[in-house]
Amino acid sequence: MTARADAAVAPAVAHPGPRYKWIALTNTTLGVLIVTINMSILLIALPDIFRGIALDPLRPENISYLLWLIMGYLVVTAVLVVTFGRVGDMFGRTRMYTLGFAVFTVFSILLAVTWLKGDAGAIWLISMRVLQGIGGALLLANSTAILTDAFPTHQRGLALGINSIAAIAGSFLGLIIGGVLAPVAWHLVFVVSVPIGVGGTIWAWAKLRETSERHEGRIDWWGNVTFAVGLVAVLMGITYGIQPYGGHVMGWTSPTVLVCLIGGVVVLAVFVAIERRVPHPMFHLSLFGIRSFTAGNIANLLSALGRGGLQFILIIWLQGIWLPRHGYDYESTPLWAGIYMVPLTIGFLVAGPLSGVLSDRHGARWYAAGGMLVAAVSFLLMGFLPVDFPYYLFAILLAVNGLAMGLFSSPNRASIMNSVPARQRGAAAGMTATFQNGATVLSIGIFFSMLILGLASTLPAALFHGLTGQGVPADVAGRIAELPPVSTLFAALLGYNPIETLLGPGVLSQVGPQQAGFLTGRSFFPELISGPFADGLFLALGFAAVCCLVAAIASLFDSAKPSVREAGGVEMAPGEALGEDRSDPGPGARPVAVAGRILAPDEAPAAAVLTLVDAHGYEADRAETDDEGRFALSAGGRSGDYLVIATPRGRGAAAPSATRVTVDGSPVHVDVVLRERAAVR
């Protein structure tokens, strides 16, 4: 007979060396940076792209192309990132990450060689952007888990802080890069990703290693399908809801939009029901029993809701109004809009790594909550700025907002990832990225809706009186004033003066050369929409402030504490047991040295006897698990190295487990998933 047995608690795969964590950090940061740069690079380049493919972006029938070029990439990353995180847990995180770099690079090349014009060119670009987003989803889903595996817990906040700030900073660097490259040749906005993608793919393939176990499982096909269908339907409803419908300025009452939104919510409810029943779910709902995971993700989602539409607000404000009013030509406004938003990026870059280091030492709760509170204040103050603001005030508020978001982002991400078992990091990272990306798309819809509401109430009258005051016939001015305000909003987003297109050469020749020059110049259109824009702007920034305030409150419910330790391949964090805080034993009770939960191989609560053995082989404490598999052990206030031995109870129980821990005065949290008994043949 030969006996074959798995280790009771298998240690993580050995790390390649002490420098490996820095290799993982630089490569994953590069991957996240290139993905997020491509989320925003098109915003600045869209006028040049539409001119390049000979398509008028302001024609009503082309608004869908414009929206899907902006949002298609975001939608596909939001939909697929959870699935790819789960696949990474099963087949290897670095393998899926490297594949993501390769896929992203291939479709960057196909975008760069676009040769089609008109509708065909727009459809080609949208299709390639969606497929490029598949590579982006693979990168985003696995980069956080790779970093969490590579770094010890006392440095994880710093690593995740650098990575997450690169993600946020990339979305603003894309504006500058797009503004520089698009006027030279619009194809370059896609070419720039190719050498980075090729180098990143080779580097990841050669240097990254699997430093965690793969976990057998099956792909949850029903869960994947219902999640994708439900989320895509909701995001499509949001996308088409901001477009005009019939005689309405927006399409929220359109049957198509209502079917997408209501049907999507119903399908997502079916998805939740499926995930509660299948043996290998893609969405680990049990993770929401961890208070830090739940609170962190709520705060993350609300932060993304408040921050997601900020880029569009700032671009419209600068590119469509402020810069032309200050003498900048429309052709140069994309570049200068990116440059004038640099204080926001600097704030992110300064605060992100710093808050990561501080949260590693002192805990994430107060840094994350404080960051959101400061962000809420900065949004409110920004809402009180005049549309034609003094730049120094605008720059100060941008820098404060960037510092606040950076102060929040690193501790929030580290707290979420530290709170979950190591075997579920890929799925947890995917869930967090889904909340963030989905909230970003939702935020864009909400911000656009609020701006359109503000424009719809005052823009028609402003257009009519402004045009007739310059000699435009009343019937022509009335027709233009009745156009959907979304066209005017997109004109401002693209840094584009639509008056010449709307009036046409015939009307311009009637009003005389002086009035025609004024109407099509740099000042008339920006000044005309400044008042209506301010109405919608205050609504949008007020909504962002409320989101950040609620996110600050949610961050206060994070119960994770610093000094997280790692031993024996099992993740250990002080403080919180699943679903219950066991760090405070209460007055007169013995101090808890080790607490956690024992789970059976199917991850159900397991009955077991726990023994705590010190370095000399003496028993320090013994306890049994409760009905939820929880336990608590005391070391009598003594620090040192200990062994936690879990002996399962009951007939057909799993194999015993032994886990090494280090007690230094703070309660250590241990979650152990038992292995099957040895198979004998």
C-alpha cells in the first residue's frame, strides 16, 4: 500500500527571492498604469479621431458612437474582472496577468492600424476597444492579488498604495498624453501602448512567478452568464438614458432604457440566488461576512461614484468654457486641459504611497475616513467657484482633492485585501474592481444627467436670446434653442464650437462678417453656456460630496487593525474573526492571543478542538469551535512563537492541521481551511 496525503495546511509557494516583491510591484504598476491611461486617453483625442475617420460627433445619430467609444472599454472591464479574478485563483494569477498584457497589446496594434472611415471606422474602433478591455480586465483582476501574495503584510499598504495611485493617476496622465499626441496624429494615442505592452508581456513572462497555491474549482457558468447579462443591461440602460428620446431631453422614460434597467436588476437578483447555491461561485458572497471587506467595498464604491464623473466635469469646464474664454484656441484646448489638471495628479502621487506606509503602522480606518471627508469638502468648495474662476483657487482645490483621494485609496485597498483569506484574493480583487469600474460608469451617467438637467432648464432661453442678439433670425434661433442639450454638452466635452455647424454658411452670411466672426469665435459659445453649465455643475458636485461623506462613514466601520502577520502560508490579521470581532475579550477575561475560524474542505464551519502549543512543546491553551467554526485561544499574555493545532471532530472528519503563529501582544487572526483526509490505496 502507498499512502497519499495532502498537507493539512499547505504553505504558499516559496517566493523566488527577497527582490521579487519589487519586480512584482513595478510590473503590475506598469500594467495598471497602461490600462487606466487608455481609459481616459480617448477623452482628449476624440475630436481628432472623429475628424480622422470623417465622422461628425455632433450629429444626433453619431452620439451613440461617441458614448460607446468612451464607455465600452469601461463596461467590459467592469463585467469581466470578477470572472478573471476567479480564473486567476484556479489557473494561476501570473499566467492570467501575462495573458492580459498580451491581449491588450494585440488589440492596441489593431486600433493603431485603423483604416476605415465613417460608420465602419467607428464600429471598428468600438469593437477593438471592447476587445482591448478584455486584456485590461485580465490585468486589473490579477494585479492586486499578485501584489498581495508578493508583499508581507506589514508592507502591503505601501505596495497597494503605489499600485492604486498609479491606477488613478493613469486616468489623468492619459489626458495629457492624448492632448500631446492626438494633434500630431490620432493613431499615436493607440501606438503609445504597443511598446509598453510588448515590453510588459515579455517582462511578466520572464520574471513573474506563482507565489500562491492554485485552488481547484469549476467555472461558475450560470453565474458568469447572469452576471454579465445583468450588468451589461444596466450599464447599457445608463448609457442610452443620457441620450434624448422623443421630445424628452433624456431617455430615462424610453421603453428600451426601462427594459435594460429593470431587466438587468432582475437578472442580477437571479445571479445572487445562483451564487448562494452553487458549490464554486464566481462571487464569494461569504466574504461579505467579513466586516472590513464589506465596509471597505461600500466606501470604495461610493468613492468611485463621486470621483468617476469628475474627469468629464473638469474637461467640459476647462476645454469647453474656461480655456476659450481665456484666449486659447479650440485646437489647443485638449492639451492645456490636461496640463491644467496636473495638480490633481500630483496630489494623488504624493498622498498615495505616504498613506499606505502610515496605514501599515496605524491602521486604515482613520486615514480612509479622513480622506473621504476632505474630498467631500473639496467638492463642495469647488461647487461654489465661479465658472470663470481664478486658476490658483481651482489648482488648490484640485490638489486638495487629489491628496484626499490618495489618502483614502491606499488604506482602503490594503484593508480590503488584508481582510480576506489568501485562497480568495483573486476573487476578492475582482469583486473590488467590479464595484469600482461599475460605479465609474454609473457615475458618468449620473453626472451627465445632472448637467443635462441644469442645461435643459436655462440653455434654450440663453441660446435664443444670445443668437437673436447677434442678428440671427428668430425662427433659426428658436430651432437651435430646441435642440437636445446633450449635443451642446458633448460639444463642450470635445472642446468644440458648434455654432458654425448649427447656423451653416447661409445664416452666417446674413448676419454680416463681424457678427459671424463673433458667433464662431472663442468667447460667444463659452460665455453663452457658462450660466446653464453652472446650474448642472452645482448639482453634480453636491452629489459627489454626499457620496464621499457616506464613504467616510462606511470607512469608520472598518475593524481591521495594523501589525498584520503571516506564517505557515496562512493569512493572519489581528482583530476580526469572520462576521464577529473577537479582539476585545471583555473585562476580566483572558487576553486573546489567537482567534479565527476553522472551515471544512467545502468551506462550511467545522467542529474542531484547538490546542495552542508554545515553542518548548507545552500546551498554553485549549478550546473548541462554536457553531460557526470560531475559536479563541489565550497565551496567558506571553509573546513568542506558537503552534495552533486543529483536530477535527466527528466521523469522517478532515485531516488535522498545524499552523505556526507569532504572538507579540496583538491578537492574531487565523482562518484555516482543512484538507481532506489522506487517500489510501
